[in-house]
Amino acid sequence: MTGETTVRTAVRIHGRSTQRKALRALLDELPTHGGQLLLAGEPGLGRTTLLQWAARSFRAGPVLHLGPGPGRAAHVTAEQLLGTLRTATAAAPALVCADDVHLWDGPARAALGRAARRLHTADRVGLLLSVASDRAVDPELAPLPVVHLDPLAPPRAAALLDDVTDGAAAPAVREQLLAEAEGNPALLLALVRRLSPAELRGHRPLPRPLADAGALAETAGGAPSGPSDHARDLLLTVAAAGQAEDGTDVDAGLVHDALRRLRPAPAPDPRAEPLPEQLVLAGDRLRFRSPLVRRTVHAAATVERRRAVHRALADVWEGGGHRLTGLLHRSWSLGGPEPRPASSDRLAAEAADRLAAAADGAVPASHRLRATAYTRAAELTADGARRAERYTAAAEQALLAGCPERARSLLAAAREHAAPAAVRGRAELVRGVTELRDGPVGDAHQSLLLAASLLATEAPAEAANAALAAADAAWAAGDLAACLATLAPGPPPRTENPAHGTDGTEGTEGTEGTEGTEGTEGTDGTDGTDGPAATDGARGPAARTAAVVRDHRVGMRALLEGRLDRAGTPLAQVVERGRTEERPEALLRSAAAALLLGDVDAARSGGARALAAARQLGSDALVPKALEYLAYAELRAGRHPQARTHAEEGLRTALRAGQGNTAAHHRAVLALAASIEEEPDVVTRHVTAALDTARRHGLAQAATLAQWAAARADLGRGRPFDAADRLGLLVLPGPGRGHFAVWRLVVPCFVEAAVLASRHEDARTVLPDFADWAGFGADPQAAAQLARCHALLAPAEHADDLYRRALARHEEAGGDFERARTALLYGKWLRRRRRPREARGRLGTALAGFERCGAGVWAAQARDELRALGAAPHDDGAGKPNRLGRLTPQQLRIARHVAEGATNREVALALGVSTRTVDYHLRKVFAALGVRSRLELARMVGQAEQAQDAQGARGVRRAGHHEKTGAQH
């Protein structure tokens, strides 16, 4: 190196809003009462920085910093410490900070813990402690409330890197720094300090390994060493075993067997001996408490000892029949700093051959393990082109495993070597898919078009994948022209989207079902459709895949061109083939095609099967997309609670897999689901988060869905002018119109808001296009919604018949929410025309429908209308109020689950919330309903729902009677 890069001090804290919120709450309460918090996180995550931030932020009194001192604090008793703290706060509240309490000696920690437990809220002492989570929390401190620090999310880590380097890092260097740091800010800064300015800017190769023993030990506060030879061997063996297991837990029996091979003398069983404090034994699995410490232990060991441990592990794995893992450890045990090329080539070839067999399904192996093996094979390969190919293969597997940052780092390593066009095309395909899931979709579009161009000659099937993935990117961006150009026969233009590639395929950002395409595999570039699905059984998977891709492309293009008559047949064939598929990629295509056709049952089936298949195969990257399709299908069917459940899980999995764009779509679904409930803060939170990602990454589709959710919430809360303003931007002709595949879905909401806001001409403007959409038949609710829109705009002599026609169509299509909305509008119309008995029946039906699907904000409208008629909106049929009406939608959902016999944990899993949230709401339910047991609650819920069903049935019968009477008159 020519020198060390100067690293600026970060000008702001990155990615710690949750932790700062908890600290701020403690500080804000100190003027009236005290409290304690324990900050816990592995070394390097910023505990000290947060303590310093809290100290600077506190203005209500003095700030005291506690430390053990040179030999003094160990002799301070809890009573003395408590007296000192109370004296310090006699005149004003005080914040007391103690950093790195885990480094204090035992008596000092014990005294501090006892003093903390004996502090009262009246003492006005804020006690803020920090401990490293690479060891067990002391029993004296365990009762304190804990705020955990996790590694920074990739965007936050990237912002920190740009902050301290002024954006000087070359893109490839930036990706590798972020991957090596694994979200640890102190390690990231240590890695940057290692580099010279030339290395940081990409003008010179990076040192290998990038995260060496020095940088790791600097961040971890030194390399842990056990009290005995056995403890040191145990730490190193667990760390070395984690190299192949991607740092997760390892089998304790396997470690014990390796230790026996490592030392001829009998070794204690790690399951029976006291463990070093850095390790945790759960069942028969061992793991490090801190991934950083695991890496440090492995890197800091002597070369000879590390190789010996890997040889022992190789013997154990190979003896157990796990040749791939054994081969990995054998490669790590090679002697000499640079193995001989012949040995390297042999080992690399064996690893590649073994992985190819696993990829064919002959040998079970996770995508993570395959990525590790390909990476090691690349490291041992002398030829630059072959090394680039193996790094690219590793990136493909890392992407499938849901590790996009690792994939980016591997692609950066591959770019350091010259490679043939086909290899560079595969790399661009991986890059494009990665960007499609978490990056600007315009960049993804260009990467995928480049991939298609590079792959066209030697790998036409993969070129087709890249081209259709480029269409997905254009779809997500709302670029209709680019999407059509990419779907056209022949070579794609130089621009479009990513969705598939390494994982076979991936669904695009489909909306509630009418707008979602998928990445695809192997199209032949023709415009014809394939034969009947029944002939597929005689052909191989590649031929079936090509047929599915061709049909999907042809159907999509016809749909986008408005040739609706030509879209149905090819898309239906995609759906039909999916009924016999078991691959998650093919099932995702089938679900996407079903959503386009409006076959929500087939979409739900395909999505559910794709989800199961992805989980079974360990394809973590496909799980969020399968959940997205399921959520959209449930929305299309009007089952908002189920859509919310799928979207909540999808959001969690998308965030874990680093798929920010997919997460934005799940947030849009959550906003749409919450928009019918009495949770405006939830709608706002999800809309804000979805729009933040959508605007940064050009996600026109997600943005349109989120804005629709915000407007629908306005409409539900009786703010039609605000709703009409929002929705008008989405549906009215002009350059700002919403996503081309979404805005028609928004039309019914806009027409309702526009009529209430006296914008009748605007409402009429959009109905012809919506009528065309309803005529296509891809949206089961569209025909009923169209009749409702016409009723809202029709003169009185025609409106009555149109409302009845709309309700009849709803009976055919199903869906509580839309049917209840039409009943509510009809009831309002009847009440204003002084037909109270008919209005009461319609409004009662609407109320029952809204309550059944948890649409609390709309149910409130129905209750208000019923009150205006002088009717009790919650009546059990015998004049008694129904107390379930006192509950919020969330409380009602929890009460119904509990009434069905679910435990609090089961309720939490079903609703995607914490058990603490369930406990809180259940207490509120008991208080609101005046019940004292779960049995009483079950009885009350059962009686109330039976009464509501009976009331709804009576309302329907009364409405029918009034219709007959009206007809007779």
C-alpha cells in the first residue's frame, strides 16, 4: 500500500432511529421519574456512539459517567452507589451513563445491578448502560429493559460509507467493503482505513483478505482466547465449521469428532464441558454469540492451527458422506500461502463438478453452501476467465439464497478478470435481477438489456430470460413503450427490466392481480402460441418452460396493446400448465398469469404452491414474491385480513433478503388493507415507506398503489374532496396518470369521490376506459363496480335499477367489501329519497359486510347512516346492543381468534404481531366487553356473530320484500 486513507468522522448517526427513539423516551421522562435501559450489541455496532448522543441530548440536569476506576469500584457496595446517585439527583434529574459494563469486574457489575434494581421512579435517575452481546448478560443486569443494536441495513451502511469517504470509493470497491463489513459500522471504518487512496478509488487491487485479522481484532476489541488449550481449540473449531455453514450454528457432535481428530488425547465433549462465554449451546447445536467474534477467532489463529482444524473437519464431513462440505474444508487446509496451480485446478474442478451435480438435484445442498463452494473454487483458480466464471456462479447462488449484498461483492470480484461475453452476460443478469429487487429499476432495465445482448449468441435461452426480465423492469417503472418493445418478437431493444435470471424467474411487481408479469426462461422469439397443455407431458422441462415463457410473453403483449381477445388464450395456457408444476419459478409464472386473467382462485393456488416449493428448496429470494402474489390475490378477492397477513410476512422476508423494492410492494398492500380499517396511522406509515422507496427507485406501480391506499383511506373517513384530488392525478388523462396497469382499478374509488365532490364531468371522463376493462373480464368485481359508477352518475329514475344490478353482479363475483360499499351507497341514496325502510335494510347489510371483513372505517359510515334513520346500528335482533361494536378492528380480530381456541402465541403468528401486542389488546377486549375469562369471551363472540348473521339475513329478506312492493306499486 502507498498509504492509509483518511477517514472522516461520520457527521451523523446512521440507521439507529429505533434505538434513539427509546433513548429519547427515557430522557423525556427524567424530569418526572427515572428509568433504566441496557444497550446491547456486538462490538462495533455503535453502543458508545449512542451513549454519547444521549449525553449530548440531555439538558434537564447533570450527566454522570460511571467507570470501574483503577481498583476502587470493585469495593463500592450497592448501598454506597445508590446513595451517590440519589445525592447527585437531589436538586435536578440526572442521566448516568456506564459504557462497556461487561468489562467491569464481577463485584462492580453486581453492585451496579443491585443499585439499578433498587432505584425508584421518584429518584429521577436515568441509568443508561451498555454491554457487548458477544457474551452472556450478567444475571445482575438481566432484569433491566434491553435495547438491541443490530447490524446496519445495507442502505444505511452505504450511506455511512459515502459519508466518511465523500463518495470517493469506486463502485466495485464500495460493494466489496459493504459485503465484508456485514453491517458493522466500526469494521467498515477499519476496512476503509486499511486502504490507500488508489485502492479506494479502484486504481489498485484490494488487499486479500480485505477483512484481515488486524481489522477484525481492532473492531472486536481483541481476539478471544479460551482459558485452556481445549477451549481455544473448541472456539477455533466452531469458527472454522461456520465457514461452510455461513456463520450459523454447527453440530456439536461434529465439533466433538473434529476435536478428537485434532488431538490424539481424549477431548472433552463440548456438550458436557463448560463452554467459553463466547459460545452458546442450544440442543445439539453450537454457535457464537457474535458473528464478528467468530470471524475474528478464525482470522487471528495461526496458519498452521487453522489448517489443522480444517483438515479435521474435512475428515469428519467426508466420513459422514458429505463430500461437498468436506471438499470445502479440505481446500481451506491446503499448505503454503499460494497453493500449486495443479492442486488448485484439481480442487476447483472437483468443487465445480460437485456443485453441478447438486444443481441438478442429485445431491441436497443449500444455495448458501453452493455459493461458498463456488467462491472457494474461484479463489483457487489460476486462470482469470475461469475465476470470473466461478465468481459469477457464486453470485448466482448467493442471489438465490437471498444474499444480494454478497452477490454484488462476488460480481465485483468477477469484474477484476477478463471473461468471455457469455460470462459477462450472466453477471449482468445477476446484477439486473439484484437491482430489480433493490435498486433503481431503470438501472436494472439497462443491465438486463446488456445481459440479453451479451448472451444472445452462446446462450439464447438465458438471453430470453434477460430480455423478459427487462420487460419486468419496464413494467415496474410504468414505461409502457419500453415494456411493449421488449415483449415484441425479435431481439430486444437496448433498454428494459430484470426479474429472473439466476433463480429461473421471478414475478414482477404485479398489482392486485391485473398488473404483474414475470421474468421468464427460454423463449424462442416467435409470436406463435404453443399447443395444448396436454402435450407438455411428453416433453422435457426446458421445452415446457419455453412454451410457458412464449405464451406468457404473447399474452402480456396482447394485453398491453389492448387486444384483449388475443390475450386470454395464451395466458390461460400458462395457468393450466402451472397446475402440474412443482418448480417455484414456473408456479410464480402461473400465479402471475392467473392474476392477469382475474382468476383469483388459481392465483392463490399457484402462489401458495410456489411459496411451499420455494421454502422446501431453500430459495429464500423467491419467498417474498410468492407472498406478494398471494397478498394481491387476496386483495382481488376482497379478503383484506388475509392479504394483510401475507403482506406482513412478505415484508419481513423481503427485508431479510435485501429486497427493498419487493418490500415497497408489500407496504403498498398493507396500506391498502389498512385503508379500510380504523388505523389511519398505519396507512400513513406504510404509504410513506412505500413512496420513499418508489420515488428513489422509480417504482411507478408501487407508488400508484400506495397513493390509491392513501386516497381510499380519505374516502373511508368522509373526506371525498381530498380523495378526489389524490385519485384524479392517478386516473385522469395526462402525463401524470398512474401506472398503466393499475389506474383502471382505481376508477371506482375516483368516481365515488368525484361525485361526492361534485366533479361529475371528471367522473364521466374515465368511465369508457373502465367499461372496456370490465368487458375484458379479468377483474371479477369490475362489472358490479361499473354498474355502481353509472348509478352514482345516473338520474333518479335510472339509479335504482343500476344499484340493484350492481348488487346482483356482486352476488356473482363475491367479496364482502365491494358488495358492502355498493349496499352503503344504495342505502344512502334510498335514505335521501325518503325510503327509510328500504334504506335500513341496505345499510344493515352493508354494516354486516363491513364488520365481517374488518372494514371498521366504512362500518362507521354505515352506523352513522343508520343513526340518521333512528335505528340502533348494533342490535342483536332483540333490541339488545351488540358489545362487539365497541372493539377496534384489531381487537375484534384477536377476540375472534381467541374465541376459536387459539393461544396468544398462535394469534400473534396468525396476525403477524408480537405476543406482547396480543396481550395488550386482549386486556382491552376483556375490559370493553366486561368478561373475565376466555370461555366467556368465546360465548359472547359466538352469540354476537350469530345475531349479526341473522340480522343480515333479515335485512336481505326485508330488502327483497321492499323491492317486490316497489315493483308492485
